Amino acid sequence: MKITRHPNNPIVVPGDYEWRKVTVFNPAVIIDNDKFYMIERTAGSLTPCKNFLGLLESEDGVNFTHVKDEPVLTPDELGFPYGSVQDPRVVKIDGTFYMNYALRPCAMNYYPTNRGVPERSFPSYPDGWGEQEVHWRTRSSIVKSTNLIDWEFVADTTPLEINDRDNILFPEKINGKFVLLRRPEEYIGEEYGTEKAAMWITYSEDLIHWEEPKLLAKGENPAWESRKIGGSTPPIKTDKGWLVLYHGVDDEIVYRMGALLLDLNNPEKVIARTKNFIMEPETYYEKFGYQIPNVIFPTGNVVKDGLLYIYYGVTDTAIALATVPLDELVDYILNEPQ
């Protein structure tokens, strides 16, 4: 499977403003009125690593400029002044933008080690923040907007007593319901049908009340997804099924990318899945960075003129772009050489 990295990579790098001077990564991307919009995850410091979301725009999907010189969403606005808002994914349904995000009520300190996982420590916050274990857990939620700038809280999509990331909405309702991918880290063991963190799927009629999630896919290929898997990008509708890019993590904490095709009318049914990864860290910017080395982490994808644009974070440091003809990727998933 030939996926082409853009020669300008990384296309978005830290700098310019205090709130993004240290790192930018894991963006949401959407095309609206023929213009590309990117919502970047940023940090102005690693100690603590408090994350914000900024908004950029582009005519060509490669050269991005900021719409505003300040974030469009901060943890302070969400009620967590010492927290961290992370990993946005955005879709547009019936004229409204909906953005999934992960939020940690307390931001941690991160110290790069270049050994796969950064060393972490808990800062001391006033007013009792950080004293309870739940303050360090990651919850996931949804906000909505009509302009990508002004966001209104909709609902939490996960229980507060567990860590749950990689919540991703499908870009349209299916059988009258909203559909959401999840990755609950505590849903492991015999009663859950998986020994490692996996991808789950759930449904809602109002975005607020969600049905019990169902196991969608778990790590099946130990060579590259032995530690965990999770959803990466919002599903893309094709005539062969819903295309879902996902990430797999091995025991050495190397992040790679695979792909699923889900049934258009019953998305909990997996039509096909890549056995081998279709993309892995290869270039210097994917192997070395401020925090975690050997990471490609796609969180945004759009289609223009039959070409799939894949936007991905690299080593929690910058943002890169890769492209592949959509039809070629779908055909590969259905007919992967063994």
C-alpha cells in the first residue's frame, strides 16, 4: 500500500504564540465551503503540559494559517483551569459542527526520555485540584459550533470513573441515530471479551444519552498492535463501506496505522480489516520529537477529488500530511495480499 508523505512535512510546527510554542499535534480537519480547516492540539509548556485547541485554515490543505491568534477552546472555558483539552475530531451533521475531544481535569508534567514513554509527574495545584485519582483520568466529551470558533458544550460521552479516549462521531446519523467510536481503557478482561484496550461502538438519539457500547475490534496482530488499538479518524463513507483508520501500538510503544471497513447500515459489522499496518514511523520527524518517539497518530482525514488527505501527529511534536487515492486504499483493504 503506497501512502505518500507530503514533501513539506511537517506542515504545521510549534511557534508563533505562547499557547503553542512548545508543541502542536493530533489535529482535527474538515473541508467546508471548499476550504480546509484544522483544529490543532497545542501546548505552551511541558511542565505542566496544558493543552489548548487552535484553529487554522488553508486553500490547498497544505499551507495553513491561523484564523485567530488565540485558542478557540481552552480547558478554562470547560471549567478546568488546570486541565488539558486534547485530540479533537470534527464532523458536520445537519449544518452543525460537532467536535469530540478528550479532557484531563489536571495537566501532567512531561519529561522527554526518547525511550518510548515520557516520564510524568503530578504538579501541585491549589484548591484541592489533583488530590483525587479521578482528576488525572481522561474523559471524553462533545462540543458544537456553527462557525468552528465559538463552541458550546453538549455532553460527556464517557463515564468519569474510567479513562476513555479516541471518541469519534460518524459524520452522519445511521438508522436515525448518532454513532460513536470509543476506546475505554478499563474495559478489559473476560467479561469484556478483550485482554487489551480496544475499539467499541455505541449509539444515541440525542448525543447526550448513549447506549451500552459494543466491542467493535480488538488487537489481533501481535506484531504491531499487541498493546492496544484505538480509532484514529472520523469515518469516511465509501460505496464499499465506512472507512475507519485506526492506530495500533506494540510493546515497544511504536504507533502504526491500520484500516477497517464497516458496513454502511450496520457499522458494528466489520467487512474487512488490514492484517498488516499500512503506515509506520519512517522519517526523522516521525521517529524523533519532544515527547514520544516513533509515533504517527492520524486524527483527521478528508477527501478531495478522490484523494484521501490524512493528517497525523508526529512524536507529539508537529503535524504531518500523507495522501492516498481513496479507491486504492479501499481496494487494498478488501484484497490485502497475504
